[in-house]
Amino acid sequence: MALLDVRHLTKRWPTGRLALDDVSFEVKEGEILGLLGHNGAGKSTIMGITLGMVRPDQGEVRIGGRSVQKERDRALRQIGAIYEAAVFYDYLSGWQNLRVFCSLSGWWDEAEVKRVVQIVNLNRAIHHKASTYSHGMRQRLALAQAMLPEPKILLLDEPTDGLDPEGIREFRELILHLRKHHGMTIMLNSHLLAEVEQMCDRCVIIKDGKKVFEGPVPSQEKTRRMFQLETGDIGLAREILDRAGATMDKHGIVEVPLSMEPHELVAALVRGNVQVGAWQPHRRTLEQLYMGLSSKS
């Protein structure tokens, strides 16, 4: 079931530049989806439209079946977000900042706030002034703010930006914890491909305002089996693999059909007098996928 449904978004800025060109995708309930693209690709525009801050020229975003463009208040009640840089009152404590934020909607449940503070691991510092918080602590406070009051989906805009390696790891573990133990649905925008690969189930890649890919993150992909073949008999190997129903690219990466066992292909190559130097599982990385799509004109 799609919890967030992006439908045919098109947006052109007053300067004439096309920011989004008929972009559609969905975020399924309980999954983590990564939104990727170069600077200026349109990721932030999608985030802004989803949060009701930018009006599309065409299309709409639906959250839990409600249109942000037609039922803004009801739709946005289901979403929490870290969008751009989180800003807090430094002279107030973390707890007081959360109280101020919640007062904007007239909601306050002390037990629920305590539960969220514990989830983001801010128990010890929640009553300290925000001015004393490290960048990592401010990001955790921003996440706590986004989780109140009990959204169905979180939107995170570059949530690990500016964090050191330890902070990035802690935030990644927190996001995975939210999905595994609290069933949270998450869409995040990040330029750190390695982090997206470790956190996300699927990804959407935007290039120059157009969607160029939507599918599983390579490390999560279970519908394709790839193997690296090393041989000096590339031409002969390709002929044999083609006859068997497998394909091989110019780098010796063989895609094995799900209906076939990998060892059957190796046996066919050997019977065909191909000298097999090596045959080992190959997993395409998100970086390889992203750079391959980004380099295409």
C-alpha cells in the first residue's frame, strides 16, 4: 500500500527553468525510500511540494489517500519532517523547544513526548539548553520534533549533513530502529550514496527534473542474480551464454535467469572449451547505478 503517492508533478519556475517534469513515484507503508539526484535535480522541490510549501503547476501529492493540494491540513497531519536546517531557540531547553513546537498545533502529551525523547536517545540532555547541543544532538532533537505528534511518515532532507562519521552511524542506526521497531515509513533525501545503500529499501533517482530510475537499492535487490566471469575467451563465452538464455556485458558481468542454476552455466562454458579463470557473485553498488544513470545524456 502506498502511504505517499507522488503523481505527475510538474513545476516551472518564473525564470522559465523546468524544475520537475511529470515525476511520479510512491512510498510504500513501512519502507525507507531514498530520493537521489545532483544539486538542482529537483529533490528539494519535491520535498517542498510534499510539505505544501511549493505549489505544483500540475500533479499532486497524496498522503494516506489525502491530497496535499486539496486537503492540505488533513494531509499534513500525517507527516513529520526535517526540512533544511533545523532551527531552535538556543536559550530554551530541548524539552521547552518541543513544547513550543507542539503548542503551534495545540497538542501536548507528556507521556508521548517522553517516549519519543527516549527513542532518539536525548534523555540525559533534554532539559539542557539547546545552545549546549552538538550538531548530532540537534539532529536528534529535530527528529524528535518531526515525530510529534505520531506521524505516519517522516520526510528527512539531508538528515546526516554535517555530521561526523560516528554521528552518521548513530543517526543511521536510529532510522533503522524506527522502521524495525516502530513501523515508521520514511523518505529521505541524501547525497551520501553509501548511507542510502545501507538504510533504504528502494530509491528514486531524479536527473534534471525527470525521474530516471525507481526500484530496489542494488544491495536489497532479490530479482536479479549477477556473476563476474573472468576468461580470455570472451567471444566464445558470450555465444554459449546467449544460447543458454543468459546475458553478459562488456565487463564480463553475467545475469543468470532465475529459472537457471548458476552452476549449469559454468558447466556449459567448460563443455564449450571456455577457460574459466573465475566465476563469483557480483553485486552492483548504488554508486555504480547512480553514476551510470547520471552519465547518460
